[in-house]
Amino acid sequence: MPILISFIKIVMVIFVVILPMVAYSVWAERRVSAVIQERVGPNRVGIPFTKIRLFGLGQPIADGIKFLLKEDFTPGHVNKFYYWLAPALTMVPALLTCAVLPFGSELFGEKMVIADLNVGPLFIFAIASLSVYGIVLAGWASNSKYSFLGGVRSSSQMISYEISLGLSLVPVLLIFGELNLSEIVWEQSKNGWLLLPFWGDGAIWNGGVDRFFLLFPAFIAFIVFTTSIFAETNRLPFDLPECETELVAGYHTEYSSMKFALFFLGEYAAMIIGSGLIVTLFLGGWSLPFGLDAYLMNMTGDPEQIPWWLGLIHIGTFLAKVIVFILFFIWVRWTLPRFRYDQLMRLGWIIFFELALVNIFITAGILILTRGSAS
Amino acid sequence: MLDQYLPVLMQLSVATGFAVSTLLISVLLGKSAKSNAIKDSAYECGMLPIGDDKPRFSVKFYVIAMLFVIFDIEVVFMYPWAVTFKNFLANGQAAMVFWSMSGFVGILLVAYLYALKKGALSWKS
């Protein structure tokens, strides 16, 4: 029976939440970029055989069908096996990382997370770093100069920013003392979000003494983490691996039809899950702000039991926060210019590395000073 | 203990199944591929490919990869320290837990400064 429940959760998360969200974030990206550049954007495809356009909401479905029906071409000069393996290797880790993200509190007594592991962030880093293999293999197996340069650049960029990503997370773990993402969200629901610690009795903030001091390192960690997520997902201003003006399309220059679409889907899925991770760690995940969770739970009489409507509100809150972050990703992409490669490496290895390292010791120092007893 | 990883395994199979099946459907439904000599050549902005298809690249990428291995292990070692930090504070062992990590980071910091001085992280040249 638990197997059936987790199977339902997996299917719901992947096919009802993530994949439609990927499709519609592509649509949103095209519409928002059109607004930013004073164009119209895709607004034609609505319901087939009628004149109803629905703001072009049918576009992602039409795109999907088009990807499936295109000529499935494998160029003769590629290394066939790895050429076919690479798109799948990009897609699978992107879909797998969402297993530990808590996307809601409880629904009918069932925890709204696929796998409630005690090693959440470690699991995400382990799986997310696998997606670099897909990109390296795509670049290498294509036997083309542009693909190769794109693959080399991309892998080096991804591993560089993985370090600042990991280091920026250490202050968060120092504050929560917990690696289980569900528990981290519960703590934030009771005591205030990491970036908005203004309600509850503040047990994790030591009764409010270090609550405001810790806001400073938490904010630095948030900036470093968010920027590193941008770099990890290869989006502007860090889209060096596929900058059109130098490398045509980077590592997927030689790809077409569904194989290209899998790279595309994997990239957007990574962006959505990255947004989910930012929301979970820094902005309270599924919890409502200002102690509304505790208020609503007390209102129903039993503070331990979460009614089904509150469970649905929590899922909705999580999705709303993630959508805000996706719109932020899109906004940044169409606003900032691209970095030069030496600037990118300098930012990752020198500025962010040192900032994140110092930030860890600032957090540890604040914790020691405000909790006394350093004897 | 290990059965909490069962959903992960299931998700792995669902994700793999999705990737493989979309590739297969595309092969089955897509227009059958016809190739010719030009279409089979690598893309170089419409020109015929010139030279080696795998150009040589800077050794700096290797250096970055090696540095990554060192510092990523540092990060992984920091996680258990960070998670247990508050317990040590509660036991009044603040100085011990703080300075032990400072020593560990200090040793790696020497390596980092050496790499920095050697120009391993500079892309100017």
C-alpha cells in the first residue's frame, strides 16, 4: 500500500506538476520576453478548429507534438551510443532531484514528499551533479567543434558553481541543525522563514536573541545560492555553454527533434526544481507567512492534525512561491547581458567562494556569541 | 532504513521510462530520416568543416576539475559539522568545534591561496 501511494505521488509530481510547469514556463518565457522586447509573442494557438486563441495557451502542446513528429536524424559523424544516451542523462537527474522536495505539509495524513530522506540537500547535490555527464557526453559525442567547446565550458562552469552552492548552504544547516528538508520547512513554519524570521516563539533562533543578527548571513547565503542556481541551470547571465553569438547552440548544436527537446525540458525542469529548493530553504517552503499555519491549525481544534483544505492551501502556496521564482528567472534572463568567461570564473572561484567561506564563520561566530558558554 | 529509498528507486525508473519512451515515440512517429553527405557533416555555420573535429583546449579546464574535487570534498565534510554544531554548543564545547573546523579550512585555504598565486584561477592570458 505505501508503494501504491508513493507511486501515485511520483506520477502526480512528474506528469501533473513538473512537466506541465516546464511546458508552460517555456510559454511564459516567450510571452514575458515578448513584453520586455515590445513584441507580441506566441498568441495564436488556442483550441484547434475554432477561432478561440486563449492567449496562445495551446502553443506548448503544439510544440510537443511538433518535436515528436520531426525528422529523427542522427548525423553520420557522431558517436551513436553516447549521442543517444546524453539527452536521457540530462533529463533523468533533473526529474529525480524533486524526490526530496516537500511540496506540501500533509494531505489525509500522508506527508507530501516523495522520499522523506534524512539527507535532503546531499541527495540533491549528488543527483544534480550527475546532469553534468549528459552535457559532457553530448559535447563529446557530437564530434563537432561548437558542441565540444560548449560541453567543456558547461562542465567547468557547473562544477565551479557547485562549490559555492554547497558552501552557501552550510550557514543554513548551522542555523537549522537539520538535513531533512521536511523538518527544515516545519521549523520555518513555526518560527519564521529564514529570510523573514518575525513570528512564533523563535525556538531555533534562541528565543529571539540572534534572530536579527542571523538575518545578515542568511541573506548573503541566499544571494550566493540563488546566483549559483542560475549558473547551474546554464541560464543567462551564465549561459556561456550555449551563447548563440559564439557557439551556435553549444552542446546541443548537432541535436534535433525529441533529443533536443529532452535537453530543453531538462534545463527547465532543473530551473523549476532549483526554484523549489530556494523556496524550501530560505522562504519557508509550503508554509504560510506570519504564523498563519499555527493559527489555522488551532482554529480547527486539534493543533497536531492538518485538515485536508489546509494541506491543499500548503501545496498551492508552494507552487505559487515557485512560480514567482520562475518569473524572476525569466525576468533576469531578458534583462542582464552575458558574462565573459573569465568574469564568470572569477565570480565563482574568487568572489563567491571566499564570500561563502567567510559567511560560514560569521554564522558560527554569531551562534557562539549569542548562545554564550564558550568555555 | 533503506526502504525510505524505495520511492527514489521508483522515481528513477519512472524518469528513465519517460526519457526512453519519448525518444522511442519520436523514432516511431517522426518522419523517417534521409541523409546525404552534406547533412552528415558537422555543423559549422554552413561552411564545410575545417580541421580536427575535436580542437585542443586549455589545460585550465583540467586544473579547475582537480580543484573542484578537493574543494567539493571540503564542502561535504562541512555538512556533518554544520548539522551537529548546535549540539556541541549546547554541551559547552563551542571553542573546540569552532577551532577544529578553522584548522581544517585553514589547511585547505593554504592550497587555495597557492592555486590563486599560481594563476590557476586566472583566465586573463
